[in-house]
Amino acid sequence: MRLRTGLIPLVTTLALVAPAGVAYAAPVADRGGRDAIRSITPITTVYTYGQKVSAVAVEYGATVNPRTLDNGTFTVADTIYNFRFNPIEDLPKLADRTVTRTYTNSAPALRPDHRSAPGRYVIVELDPADPGGWTVIVSKCPTFLCSVKVNPELPTRVVQRKDVHAQPGRGLGRGPVLARATPGESRPVTEPPVDREVDAFRSGSFVSAGTVLPYHYRLPRDYRPGRAYPLMVVLPGHGMGWDGDNLGVQLAADIPATAWSQPGWTGSREDVIVLAPQHQRVGGVAEADLLVKLLDSFVDEYAVDRRRVYATTVSYGSQLLWEAFAKRPDLFAGGLVTGGFPVDAGQATAIAAAGVPVWITHGEHDHLLPVAGARNSATALRQAYEARGRTPAQIADLVRYTEYADSAFTLPDYHAAFGPTYEDGRILRWLLAQRKPARAGR
């Protein structure tokens, strides 16, 4: 790999919820009876408002007979804590999850068809609508504004309530018992969590003038340097900024980072490179300058289509977008601002001069950033385009604004406008459809 000044490449594939130094319970040796469970692995998934334990994989010493399993074989309990609503004191409070499917697999992973395949693992899927099972917790509170991180020791507990059998030798009968039911014993997870989407990201750091900008990025599965891929830059909220103890939380705290590689969210099977920097929360101007330098290095290093570089934000990240778009509009083909800060007049003028399209979304009753700021941003951009002689039809294409009533939020955090935004695939497809004119390339 050809290296650029300041760009530090991949060190390892990210294991978000099991950082170095964190030890899960040791796997139990297979001695039959109650000790026949070899390991318990939590499987996590990032839903609209963040990562949850979506299943557990219980490992045995031999291939399990799936015909003896049902949704009552196991119960799973998990924390009721949600960092958006609960005090951290609620973290150890557990409630039973709803088991939706139980099947076997050869690896600690979900199966798309939810049907058994021969293997030593029993996959116990859990209902994402359950209120419990969130993985993100408060990290540090240096001011009245806190940061968050992925919990390094998930409190998930599993109880085996029925006997688990091995496959019978000739395919008949229940088969020998691998593990007797232990309804009075609640077991902790023993392995680091696995997350199909989050674990596909890689980590890196960009250094400029002594300032370090940590970031994570995801290349398409069949990435080829000879191609040109759109690049989605995801700028997170204040709480997901780097605090020295929460590396990678911007991938797990909410949906924007992982959505762009999943057709279920975008409605498109187009391969996209995703870059998710973790800002330092030192101010929009300084951070935007660092972001632009990172982008210049990144697009030189990877097969990025320079006509299709986009930015999408959550809350605080909007400050970086407005400043970066004004500073270097030649870099960007479009932007999506959710629940963000207002643009200032100078930024609006620069963005209009470059003709960078932007879609702004905001909650009508946002309790942190009043909706007036978003309305003013849309107005400022429209006026800047009017001053340049753009027609109403052209302005309507370049400045889009959506305001959400409370009923649009599937979780009642009305600051989290990314929720209804990302659940509306047409907005994501609109952003991916934007392209800079060929003459605007650097």
C-alpha cells in the first residue's frame, strides 16, 4: 500500500466492544452435564437509534440436534439502560428479552434464512423492539455534555431451561444430551461480541501539526483499486467525539455510519466507501480544516470518485460540514444535515457560489437545537442562491428541507432527526444521486 504523509493506515479490523485489557468470562471446559456449554457469544446489530444485542450464540462440544430446540429452550436477560433516557445506575438492571427464533449454525453468526444448519452453535435471536439490550453507555462527562462509548463488558445473561441434545448417530431420536437444563443458573457472555457491519470497518489515524484525528473506514467487499467508488463521509454528534476512551463509538451509537453499505437502508446495491472520522470537539473551524486535510489524503490513497464525495451529519457534525463545504466546496457533491446547527451567512454564500446541494432535516420539537436554526439555514441558503440569480426551480433542487413531527420518531428522542431521515430511503438515494460537474474536479 502506498502511504501518504499524515495518513496512518489500517492496524487491525475493529473489535469495538472488546478493547484490549477487557476480559470476558473464561469459556467452560466440556465435561458434560451442566458444564457442556463451551462459550456464549453476543451478536449485535446497529438499528436506527444504535447498537443492540440482537442474538446470542451458545456453543456446545458437538453438533446440536435442532429438532429438540424451541423458543423456550433459553431465556436471555439484558440491561434496561438506554444512554439517551436512563441514568447510568440503571445499567445493572436486567429484564427478559423476547426470543423470536432458535436454530443451529456452524459459526456464531445470524443466518439470513433463520433456519438451522449443522453446527455446534445454537443461535437465539431476540426481538429488536424490546426496550433492553442497548450496548452504548455514557463514557465521560467533563462538562454538562457527556460522551459515550460501547460497553466493554456487556451484562447480557443466558439461562438454558431445557436439555440440549447432540445429533443422533443415525438421525433417529433425540440424540445424547450435550447439556442438562439448568433453569436456576444465569450465565454471562464469555466472548467478545460480533457485529457483521461494524466489524467490517477498519481503523486509522490522521496526524497534522501534532493533532490526531482518529477515523474508521469501510471499503466495499470486492474493492478494486482500478474502479472509482462514491465516498460517504459521516460526521457524528458531540457525544461520539473522541474522548480518549471511546474509539469507534460513532459506528455503533446510531445508524448513519453502517447504513450506506446496506441495500436495506439505501435501496441501492451500489458499492460505497464509508469514512467516519471521530472529531475532537475543539470547534468547527479547526476541525473542518483537519477534516479537509484528511479527505485530501484519503481520496489520493483510495479509489474514490472525486465527483461523488458526500457528507452526512448528526447534530454537532453539522458545524464541520458547513465549514468544510465553505472552505473547500470543490471536494463535495452534496450533503445531508440532520438535527444540526445553523449555517452562517458567509458559509451559505460560499456554498451557493459552488452550487453544492444540501438536504436539511430537523425535529419540530428538538429539545437541544431548536428547529428555528434549521429553518433559518434553509432560508439563508435559498437567499444566497437567489442573490446569484438562480431560479425557484433550481433552488428547490439545491436546497431541500424536511421537518418532522413527533410521530415520525420511532424512539422519542426528538433531537435524533437522523432516525426518520434514515428510515426514508428516498433521502439517502437523493444524496447518492448527486454529482459534481466534470469541470469542477480538482
